[in-house]
Amino acid sequence: QDQFVESGGGLVQPGGSLRLSCTASTDISRIYAMGWFRQRPGRQREVVATLNDSGRINYEVPGRFTISRDLAKNTLYLQMDSLKPEDTAVYYCHEFLPLTPLGDYIGWGQGTQVTVSS
């Protein structure tokens, strides 16, 4: 089972930026698609952005976040700019399985907490 370790979260003021990182126990270049997900307080986990092995990117949070990967470092990134209080959440990375409901995913990491507050 693949394991993912997220880092880079923290407390940031509205309008600020953070870059999250995710390392995996497996070679991410062999994974069809990777994604960033988040769980906001009182809500279900949701997709933030996905990146497949062809470089195709989809954003559920358009305009402010950028997903990327460095295969040499086996690391997935999420650059988050112009952060808003509603972006406060625990952020996770995981393999993205388009045909599988998020509730059926297994092997979530601990995530990294992002808190946007003045």
C-alpha cells in the first residue's frame, strides 16, 4: 500500500501563500494520477487539484492554487496563493482514482494543517 507524507502547512494571514509538499513511498511517475485533497472543518473531504501522468491538470479551486510535481525528488507540490479563511483545512495528497468515491480511498496520510486567519 502506498504511503504519502504531507508537509508545509501552517498558519497564514488572508492573502498569504504556502507551498505544500508530498512525498510518496512509491515512484509517483508510475502512478496514473495524483491529487491534493482537503477536509475543511465540518465538511467531507474534497478534491482540490489533480495531475495525471500526461501532465493534465484539473483544479476544483480555480485560479489560486497550482499543482506540480518533481519526479527527480518524487514529490508533489501544491502552491497556494491569495489564501482565504475558507481554505482552512487539513490537506492531503493521494493517488487520484477518478472512478472511486473519495470515501472508498484507503491509505490516507496524516495530512498537513493549513489555517488562514488574521
